[in-house]
Amino acid sequence: MISLKPQKGHLLIAEPSTIGDLSFNRSVVLLADHTHEGSVGFILNKPLGYTIHDLIPEIQSNFKIYNGGPVEQDNLYFIHNVPDLIPNSIEINNGIYWGGDFESAKDLINRGLIKKSNIRFFLGYSGWNAHQLEEELEESSWIVTANSYSNKIIGKSSTSFWKEKIMELGGEYLIWSNAPENPALN
């Protein structure tokens, strides 16, 4: 499978061979940044058992919290598609933004001006040192694809996302789309 070169806004699809990797097995990662110094991304399809209200009681919302990755899992991060409402946001690509003024985001959520299709929260992030992601690509740990969903990816269903992306790849990947997550359970 020929994949794209990684860049901000692209998706990393975990190869089926990452079975046993608790963090990245069946993950779809949005690359928020990619430079010669390293890469940062957020796992899009691993919801946790928390809502934003559970972590920040003053936010009156039940937006899910996602596992963004194994790095700094005690920190909350967010991506969104409303930069006109959340000042100081950093554009990732295709109308997707990272962070910004959290106090503004809290207020706008409480006032009902930001919906779950506009924002996604993560505990932790996925990070790679300089050249680490390229090494993992050479080891066939990831497939890089364009984000065809643009800024609508924020509202994309999470639990079946990896399977959908694997099926889109077709060919030899189709067999993996119905394989159990743990082959020992087969």
C-alpha cells in the first residue's frame, strides 16, 4: 500500500499489524502538527468513559472525552471548527483548529453556541520525536491518508472509524475489517 507523506491535517491509520499495542491498536490519528522536529496528533476513535462535565463541572455538557494518545494524559486538549468563536486557535488544516481560549470555549458551550459537531476533547496526545514517525512508517505501522472529511471529521462516529478507513483501503485490508480486535478471541 502506497501512502502519502505525513503532513498536518492528514490521518494516520494504524496497520492491522499493531495488534497488542494498547495505545494505537485500531487507531485513527489526526496529525495536528508535523515538522522535522517531530509530530503531534490526536486519536479520533477511542472514547473514554468521561464527559467534559465529569472533568470540568462548570461546563454543563455531556460531550465525550477521547483518549488523544499516551503522552500527557493528565492534560485536556481540544480541536474544533469554530475559529471565529474561539480566539487564539491554531489552524491544523481544512478548517480544523487546535486549542484556543479555553474560557471562551467553556462559555460558548454553556450558552449552547458550540455543539458536539464543533469540538472534540482529548486527554493526552500522540507524539513522535524527530524522525520517529518516519521510522514507524518504514516499519509499516501506519498508513497515511488525506482527511477527506475536512472539518466535519470532528463529528465523525468514533467506534467504527478504523474499520471504515480499512475498508476504504480495500484489497488486502478488507479481510482485516471483520477480524476481531484480539485474534485470540477468534
